[in-house]
Amino acid sequence: MEHLNKFRQETRSWLEANCPPEMREPMLGEGDICWGGRKFAFQSPAQRQWLARMCERGWTVPEWPRDYGGGGLTRDEAKVLREEMQSLGCRPPLKSFGISMLGPALLKYGSDAQKREHLPRIARGEIRWCQGYSEPNAGSDLAAIQTRAEDKGDHYVVNGQKIWTSYADKSDWIFCLVRTDSKAPKHAGISFVLFDMDTPGVSTRPITLISGKSPFCETFFDDVRVEKNNLVGEANAGWEIAKYLLTHEREMIGGNAAGAAGGVNPAVGATAVAAIGRNALGELDDTVLRAQIAAFEIDELAFACLRSRAADLAKQGEGLAAFSSVLKYYGSELNKRRYELLMSAGGSDALELEGERSQQGALARAWLRTKANSIEGGTTEVQLNIIAKRLLGLPGA
């Protein structure tokens, strides 16, 4: 405990001295996130400076080993860092699928050469990654993928299509599931490969959602050459890696959607007060909405406690992979509730889709975007089935 108290004091002092004031202001939307990568343009010198300073300490990925660009912190130390950043309002210096999904998979399954090539560049924000999982006819049944990788000796030739590839048009590399054995049972003939999105034969096409905007793309592979050294793990053994990575994706979606530390979701209470005002007692001047917001904030705090408990169980080796489905499901539902309340607070003005006053309909578009939370990373129905079977032990139908 004495060590952690000292670490907390030192961490807070360092953050106070090194986090630029601009990087302590609330993020107003996705545009304020530092994604990194070859195509990323920093919004300000402060954003670039904040990333550089955190990279120096390895605190973009504080629990990763120092050899791979991380901070080498224990789980408890990393928790202290998150708490102090949240207390000071520090923005995350870097967010990426490389950090939240691929990194953990490479740490567990990657070769030493793959770890040394990719992890430091992820930690420094030099490469932005996207995920090549879902296909037009393989969504919930992910193992039904048809994208093929033909063995050519020292390399594969990949042909096929992926869909819902988030930020594919802005990404530098992709981690991708491909079928390397068409005769094996569908779960047994899949491999996990990495390749550069600038490789000849790779193309993307954005998908527009009901919100009018979207991070999603269709991605096409036409005779794409992938070197064998970019195969993670063994050939035809990619399904185990895919499942492991999915647990991290679901935890990420649940945490981001529910407004975990460092997120960009607006505070419901403060937004409602700004839109509606206060009564003579200083309370939100809408009794029904006030009660709904109070219930939401209680559930939000309870979910934060659940996430903390899940982290503690994982630390003790008692965590269950299926528990990520709980985090994904409940985080998604919380986020949808958040934006329903925000829309209620804004009244008819919140429905505006264009104009400077509404920042081109930022709230309405974000509200519409939340509907996808129930689908991405595994549909609500699939998550509830996993919870019923693997956590509650309920019999199948």
C-alpha cells in the first residue's frame, strides 16, 4: 500500500506538470481522439506533445512490457494511473484497435519477431490497425468466413471481402481472418494474418449509416500477397486467436459505450441542465427527466464497479472469457439510454441534423449511431445466449 501511495503522488505530480491544459478539456466528439497512424493529422501542438510525453514513459500502454514500448506497470499501478488521469481530466494520449485488440493477441500468440516489429509502433501511435473479421455472409456466424488465402510456398495470396471494417479507409494495417483449409471443419481451417493496407489489391469503400456518417467500410482483397512471416500462430489455428481477441473487443465496446474514463460521451446531467435549466431549489427543472437521469447515473456507477471487479478477477486468474459478453451487452444498453436521455433533454431542437447551432446535428447523429451498439462486436442476442449458456449454465432450447 505504501508503494502505491508513493506511486500515486509521483504520478499525479508528473501528470500535473506534463499534461497540457488543452488536453484536460473534455473531448467533444470523435474528432478530438488521437488515433495515430500514417494518415493521422494532429489537431494541435498540444495533442502531439501529450502523445510524445506519454510515449516516453510507455504510458500509452502502461501494462505492456518495456521491451515492447510499454510502461511495465503492474495492474494496480495502471489502475492508479487511470484514476489520476480521470481525476485531472487528462485525455487518453492515444486510442487504437492496435492497443485494445491486436496488442493483447500478439502478446499472447505472436512470435518474438512479430512482437518487436509491431508492438512498439502500436505503442507510439505510428501504425493504425483495422479488423478484418465480418463478411457479407458471415456476421454472427463468424466461422463461416469465405475469404481465402492460397498457400504459395513463402507467401499467401488472399482473395475475398470483409464488411463493417471500422476505419479501414484511415488505417495502415489490418489483422484478418482468412480460410486456409477449405476441406477442414469451418472452425479448424481459419488462420490469423497481418498485412499492410497499401498492399496492391486492397481497396475500401465507406458504408453510410442512418446517422449520415459512419466509421464502417467494405474491404476487398484481389490477389493480395501476404508474406508467411505475417501469419500469427500456426496455420489453420486462427480461431483460438480470433476468440481471444473478441473478448477484448467486447470489453472495449462496452467500456467505450458506457462512458469509461477517457471517453467522449457527454455527461447527461450537465447537458440536461444546460438545455432545461434549474428550478428554485437548484434542481433540474423537469421532475420526470431528473428521476430518469438519477437512475441512469446509479446504473452507470454500478457498471463501473462491475468493470473494476472484472479486472480484479482477471488479475487473480479467476476471470471468465464469457464475462466480456456481460460488459459488452450492458455497456451498449447504457449508452443507448444515455443518448435517449440527451435527446429528451434537448427536445425538438435535438432533432436538428444540419446547421451551426447543432454542429451539423452532432447529437442527433450520435443518437442514431448508438443503435449500432447492439450489433457491432457481437449482437445483443448472441451475447445473451453466451451469458445464458456459459455463465448461468442454462439448458439450450
